[in-house]
Amino acid sequence: MSRFSGFYKKNRQERIALLQQERSFSQESAEILIQDKNLPESIAGKMTENHLGTFSLPFSVVPEFLLDGQEYSLPMVTEEPSVVAACSFGAKIIGRSGGFHSEILERLMIGQVALYDVPDPQAALEKILAETESILSLANQAHPSIVKRGGGARQIQVDIKDQFLIVYLSVDVLEAMGANILNTMLEGIKDYLEELSQGQALMAILSNYASQSLVTARCRIAISSLGTSAALNRETAKKIALASQLAQVDTYRAATHNKGIFNGIDALVVATGNDWRAVDAGAHAYAARDGQYRGLSTWTLEGDYLLGQMTLPLPIATVGGSIGLNPKVQAVFDILGHPDARTLASLIVATGLCQNFAALRALVTTGIQAGHMKLQAKSLAILAGANEEEADTIAQQLRKEKHTNLETAKQLLAQLRDKEKEA
């Protein structure tokens, strides 16, 4: 039996205690979770303009997640009730078939200097390429600290697009997301590029389309683990593969298919203090890389197995930004076992693939609403005005009703209170 069996039935303190026991994180992190410490006002007020306070979202965990032979607990920050439950469900099924496996070929971030009013773009392109080593050296001089740690500028590419001559700089940013590193280096080479091209620099800026930071996650699920009946299991697997194909040919479906993937990805990215807008922007660009927006994951049948795969460009970090400032984020990294940036990137892509599997399985079997509304019931009870003691009772009654909505929740709450008055 799993060490985390019945995890969802335990109270918050019991979950924290079990998680600390199994993941061996510090007492300091445990106290942050127990006391529910949020970003201190003294720090929050310096991170943004016109500061009014902090804004909280539910912080949950998927207790058992198997990636590359190692088990993790995934912290997730999300307000959508079904996300954590679905990811936990998917992780259990996939874990029984060996879990997820990942691959990262390289991890370079890209920035660009866009030049315009270039008299002879082709001649300028050739001149810039001839000066590649000088440009790389200049870029590294602009940010020597990353070079000392083993990173730095690695290559340049030059392209002519419409009226622009664009120089792309690829940099190994190590554990950082790389925005400040890239932008500093790009500013450092901008004047020299203007001199070489005899043009004007329009801008020098990091790109969030991290096409040289691709991460792949795969899983191989035994079809026999998908349900209770051999015939139904194979039909479910076939439908999941068909749903994957639909997301490749229909943009309307692809958008929702990918949104479901980001239900999981964003929840983990936010929990780790990373820039989810950058992650989303790059991934959506990747989804349309051949000119049509497509589903990011693919599911295919192979004998008695359902194969899932997803590749994403992932600008992710374990240092920098708000990562070192937010006590909750520090606790998150403690729970995860302090992964490096490559491992964290792999976890994030695998989480998206897991979320996608759970969503597709629900869609092609019971439908998405059954599970979603079951978990939404308690939120509806609270929204209807139920207090803590009433919420569970109303939620249980809501799940039995034909219409699980706010109006029904209000009616049930009124009936409950009338009965209490009569008693």
C-alpha cells in the first residue's frame, strides 16, 4: 500500500507531517507551511509599484509523482478544484507503468538585436558572421559573472526578415531564467552591431520563445490500467489517441487541449516562483511553429500500451527573480528536494503531460463535468454563504442533485438552516 494512501482524507497538519517525513524537508519549511506564512509586506512592497497587500491562492501538493526513476511531491498553486485531483489520479496510473521519462538536449536562452535602415543587409549579415568570436567575447565581457560560473554566450545567428536584420544571441544561463543576463549582453553588443551593419538598433531583448531549451517528457501506460474491463480499456485508449489527433487538426480543440496542459504546468511554475507568462508565451509559439496552432502533446497506441509525449521550450529557473524572496517558494524547493533547472524543467513538462492524460481520459469516458463539478461543490457551498461546519454537508447534498450550481446550493443551505431552527 502507498505511504500516501488516503492523503486527501487527512487534515492539513497531518499532510504536512507526512510530507515532511517522506520528503525530509527542513523544520523551517514545515513551519512556513504550518503557519501559512506568505510574502512579508516589507518584501512585497519593494517588488511592485502601488503595493496594497498580498493576494493568496490555494497551495496544494500531488504527493507521488515518478520521473526518471525518482519519486517527487509536486507543489501546485491553483484555484481550480479539479487540477490537483486530476494530476494525482493521472500520476498514480502512470506511476504503475513506470512513470515519466525526460530528455533535454541543450539549455540555451535566446535574445535578439533587431537592426533597421541597414544599407546592404546581405553584406552586413556576412560581416557580422565573420566577427562572431568578437561579438561573443563582447557579450561575455558584459556579464563576466555568468562566465566565471561556467555559462556565457555560445553562438550567434543572423537573419534578414522584411526590413530587419536580426542578430540572435544564444547563451548558457545555467540555473537562471536568463532575462537579465541576456538583456545585459545584448545591450553590450548593440553598438558594435550598429557599427558593423551601418544600421540602427531598434531593440535588444530576450525572447521568451526558448527554442534552444527544449524539454521532452514521455510515458508508456499499460492499457490494462485504464479501467476495469479489457474491452473498455482498449476503447478508452483508442479514444485518447483520437482526441490527441483532433487537437492536431482543429485549432478550436487545440486551444482547450493546451489550456488543460497549462492547468498543471502553471500551477507548478507559480509555486516555484517562476514567470508563468514567459513559459506560456513560448509554449504557445511552439504550438504554432509550422504555421498552424496544434495540441502540444501526442498520444498514440502501440500494442498493449498508450504512449504519451510532449516537447516544450522551457525558460525556467531555480535562482533569481522572486525565488529567493518568497518564503513559500523556498519551502516549495525544499519539498521538491532542491532540483537543478534541468530537473525542474523536466518535472514541469511531465506535469503538463500528466494533466493532459487525466483530462483526456475524463473527456472520452464520463465527461469533464462529472469530476469537475464534484470538486466544485464545496466552493459553491461557501459561495452560497455556508460556514465551515455547513460547507461539507451542503457539498455532499449538492453532489446528489441534478443541477450542481449556485442556485441549488443556496436552496439547500436555506433548507438546512430551516431544519436547524425547527430543531
